[in-house]
Amino acid sequence: MQLRDAHNKFQDFLKSKNKASATILAYGKDIDQLLTFLEELKKQHIHEISSEDIQAFLTTLHTKGYTPKSVSRKLNSTRTFYRFLKINEFVTDDPSLMVDHPKYELNPPRIFSPLEYRALRDAASVDARIYAIIEILLQTGVRIGELANLRMEDIEENSLRIRPYEGHEAREVPLNRRVKDSMKKYLENRPNTSDDHIFITKTGKPFLVRNIRDAVERYFKRAGIENAKINDLRHTFVAHHLKNGVSIVFLSKVLGHKRLSSTERYLNYVKEKTGTGTTLSEL
């Protein structure tokens, strides 16, 4: 099978699995970059590729200034590509398994102090929509894409129904007083529209992920919070509840983590209390 034919079949496979467009695009770019390099080596067919070729590709990325983390992601994409090829018997061997990931250290998650998230609340208090968004992200730990995807019918008396998103399963997250109060204030002033997304623009269209991110990060600056990203609200949610003894298994389910290890990594950055409780406190 020729290289580009294999790439096209891989992308068709991702689409058939209803992968998010951003995921398909990311894999597409990574594999296209790999295949362009292989074509420069005069390789034409997928069975001609060796582990040495893949290692040479990664080495080239290093020389071009890619970080070890970025190179590692390229290798992960390559392994996913080859896993698809092998399952479908387009190849018999997977040379990517003979290539090691570069070593690198993960940056610790940015966790807001009480002073910081209180300053953020004060800065956003003039905007009911952004204030409600910040409270949901801070008090429930949902992902920004999950928040953007919320519909009016997802609001329950004491919980939010989180729809499936980018391979993550549906779940319910509990709502505390702060979230319910902020949502009530926002919904009282929400523009009339036929669109059923909870968060919408002033013209009644869905409030998109990129717009939510830009708006919240503007309030970070107004609050004087430096080097902050919107996902740090989720990090803060996790750290706060681990510190307060919430069961890590329960917390992992609330967060929608596929693997418990994704939640456990936060234990390196917080002093966890021993506990098995399932009560989520307010921040």
C-alpha cells in the first residue's frame, strides 16, 4: 500500500469513529509530516518503513526545535496510525514500537490560590454570563468543550448532564449553591433565542470554545492573574477536592477521566487528606 493511500484510509477510519474534528486534524497533520519526511527518503510504500526511518524523523524534529513533549506526541500519533494499519492487516509489523519516547518532565498544573480565584470572581462580577461560566468551570471541573456543548435541557435541579464529548462518556456533575446562583442570574438575562445552548452570544448564537477561552482569559488579566489558562480552573477544582479528602475514585468519575491515573497524577502536587467521602465543597 502506498503511503498516501494508507493515510487516507486512516483518516476515513477516524471519521467513521466520529472522532472530533480537532482530533482528526491533529492526527492528519502529524502523519502528513511523517509521510513527507519518508517521501524525502524516497520511500513509497508503507511496508518499506523501518524503525530507523521513524527514529530519523523524530531526530529531525529535535533539530528543528520541537520540544521533547511535541516529539513524543508525534510518536504517539505514529503508533496510533500503525495500530490501525496492523489491525486491518495492511502491515504485519509495527516499527514504531521499536522507537522510544523522548524523556521529558510534565509541567505541574497551575492551581489558583483562594486569593486568585476570589479576585477573578470580583473582576467578572460585572458580566453575568462570564461569571456563570467561571463558576461552572471552577465548581464542577468540566472541560471547556463540555461547557460550550451544554443545552438548556441539561440543567437539573441539583446537577448538570454532561453530553458525550470527544470520546468522553456522558455523566452528571453535581451543582453547589454558587453555581446555581450564578446560573440563575445569567438565565434571567439570557437573550431570547431559538438556540438551546445554555451559553450564547448577544445575537443568540452558540458561544464557541474559542470565544469562551478568550473571554475568560481577558478576565484573568483584569484580575491580575498571570500565566493562567482556562484549564487551570479545572486543575484548581481537582486540587481543592483532593486536599479536602474527596475520594479519588469519585472525583475521577465527576471529572470524566477515562483512567484513574489521570486523577492520581495530581497527588504529586497536593497534600492529599485520607478520605473516601463523596461531598464536593465550594471553592
